[in-house]
Amino acid sequence: MKKYFHRVDELNLKEIEINFSGKNSEVLYEGKPIEKYDCIFAKGSFRYAPLLRSLTSLLKVKSYLPIVASAFTIGHDKLLTQLKLQQKNIPMPRTYLSATIDAAKKILEKTNYPTIMKFPQGTQGKGIMFADSYASASSMLDALSALNQPFLIQEYVETGGTDIRAIVVGDKVVASMKRKADIKEVRANVHAGGIGEATQLDSYTKKVAVDAAKAIGAEICGVDMLETPKGPVVIEVNMSPGLQGITEATKIDVADKIAKHLYKRTVEETEEEKVNGAAKIMKDLEIEKGKEIISSLDFRGTRILLPEIITKVAKFNENEDVEISAEEDKIVIKKFKVS
């Protein structure tokens, strides 16, 4: 980040708190109101999802954020992710959600094996279970009932223990790797012992990854996919992807790609804010045309410079003659018109 931004601060989520009181709310860092930043890249594990959503909801008014507030809730919940992907017609494995253990067992009676069972929340492959038969799946359900947590049942896609991790930045896939699961594992996650190697994705697979990121509102994220005979299917969108594994596998400086994108978008947002701000002022002036405007005077020696907005509203230009009259506490300037 320091290659592009004048100043960069790394704030620990554990030191952030949000003060809700009456009509006002504020984000505090180490007990003090957080400073004004041009850009804020918020990230963290699913445990911090409520905090991330809250603070980004409050800070989006003053800063550019590459991830919309709702994405921290959607992206950290596999069920909500599946719903959003389904709404956007993004390919994914067949998935079921049941309200009770009995209903889940009825689903398992009809599904093909092996099958995958997941907790809605979890990262790095945690919270994922593999059942190779109805008997083992049923036993898992009985154990899960004690945890009193919802879970998903998802069709197992045979890929030889491999999946694809694509890092999306903006509207591009900047790096991608194929992950091979450890011989003792079903999960291909690098954190679970998987091995990553660089891979080139075709244009359609890249589009699926970018579309998945856009569906949940994230300009920067990791998208995990499986290759099937019918094309790629998305299994997860990771809001806080690790960069070391994919950087080592692809030899691409992914962190630099992210930093460059954040700087470019920050500049765009800042310029757009200036243009929109000026346009709003002009619009307000047009609505309030003829009414008084309170402003300080800009003296240059003994001369007074008029604000640009005033000259635009009055439609003055430097080639026209004006008639000026003055008295104490009052100056009137009019276009000079020959009778």
C-alpha cells in the first residue's frame, strides 16, 4: 500500500468498537474516534462479520470501501452466499437446507453418495464434512443435532481432490491456482495441507469468478470453484483470502495488484466526489436562485474576487461590461446594457 498511498495505517479489529447513542453513531479505535481515511480496506474472519458490516456501514459515507457492508454478512455465510449466487444465475453444486434432522434424513435418502455437509459459517475448509454413505451421513446428523446449528447438504463433485482458487480484483481475475488435496484429505485448501500450482483459466471461468464477486458486492475476494463436465461451479466466495499460497504458486504479486486497484479506485472516487459535490452545489443554487448566499470575501490587495459559483449563476464573463454601484454594507453588480 505504501507504494501508492501517502500514508497507510493498519488497524487491529480487536481495538475497534462502535458507539451507538441516540441519533449519532461513531467508530472508535483504541477509544478515540477513527480518523478520516480516503480508502478503507476492511477484512477479517467470519467471527468479525457483524463488526465489519457495522463499521463499513458507518464509514462508507466518508471513505471509499471496495466491499459493500452487506457482503460481510453474505460472504461469511455459505447459505446466504448460495442464495445470492442462485439469484444471479451463477452455476453452483446442488445444495439443500433443512429445518430439522428428520427432514435432512429424508433428503439424504434421495441424494447420491458421497455427499458434503457444511456449517454455514467457517473458513479455510473448516466446518466441512464428507459422508460416503447414508449410514455415515445419518450418524453425522445425530451428532450435529447436539450442536443445534443449521447445516447444508451439498452434492459431491468428483474432481480428483482438486479445486480452483481465483483472486478477483475489480473486474479481473489477477491470479488463479489449482489446489490438490492431501492424500488423507478431501479438502483442497492450502491451510488443510493442499498443494497449490498456477493455472490459466479460460475466459468463461474468469467471468464466473468475477460475476460471483459482483453478486455479493466485493471488488476484492477469493472465489473457489470446481471443474465439472458442464463447466465451473462456485462452491465458496472467500472475503479474506490468504495471499501467501497463491503468490508462491503463481509468482504473481497479488498484494501489489490489490494495492494498485485500491489506489486507482480511490482517485476515481475522490474525483467523482468533487465533481458531484460541485454539481450539487450548482443545482442547489439553481433551486435557490435569487436568494442570498452566505460566504466570506476573498481580498486580493484592495480587490475582491467573486466565487466561481456566483459568476456561473450570474452568467458573467470577462468580455462583458458591468455596472457596479456601492454603498455602505452593500455592492450591486449588473450587466451593463445600452438603452
